[in-house]
Amino acid sequence: GRLLTVDEITGFLIALLFAGQHTSSVTSTWSILYMMHTKSRGYYDRMCKELADFGDKKKGGTVEVDYEDTTKMKFTEACIQEGLRMYPPLILLMRMARKGREYGKYGIPKGDIVVTSPAASMRLNNIFK
């Protein structure tokens, strides 16, 4: 190994700062778009009701929703998870093979880049029905 250069450190920090914002905005956008697209199924109305109940003081809710409240929003959480499954913020994941290995009938030499796509693998019909 070696020490990172100032440019490398700067690059990592910029990626870190933007990654969280990008991931959150992509996830929330696709989740809401998916809910609007499937509105006829009642998912959107069910999610809105769950969110409204947390703001309804008569039902034990509070005006401000905090992190603890969000952990109790099971249907909303499921909607977000489905949005992440269908439209993951990272379409490709790449890793360098640190050592050579066999995978089925394929050989992966040390140093090769291995690529997988969550966007494709999360839509496999034999896994997700």
C-alpha cells in the first residue's frame, strides 16, 4: 500500500458528500413515481394514510415525525424497499479480483474487473415473483 494523495482524498470526500444526497433523491423520486404509477392498487393512499396517522395527535401521533417514528412506518418502509429493488441508485457495481478464482465454468484472473448490475439482478423472475 501507499498513502493517498491530496487529490485522491479530495475525490473520496466529494464522492462521499454527493453519494448520500444522490442516493436519497433517486430513492425517494423512484419510490414516489412507482407509487403514483400504481395508484389504482391503493398503495399510494395506504402510504399517505400511514404517514398522516403519525401526524394525527388523536391517534397518538405528533406534529413532527422523528427517526423513531419512521421505524414504525412498516408499509412506507416496504414501499421504499421496493423502490430500491426496482430502481437501485447504483446501476453497476465493479470490483477488482484480488485473486484468481473459478466461478462455475468461468475463470476470473487476478486483477480483472468483475461487474454486476443490481438493476438487472433485482428483476430476476426466478427470485422475485
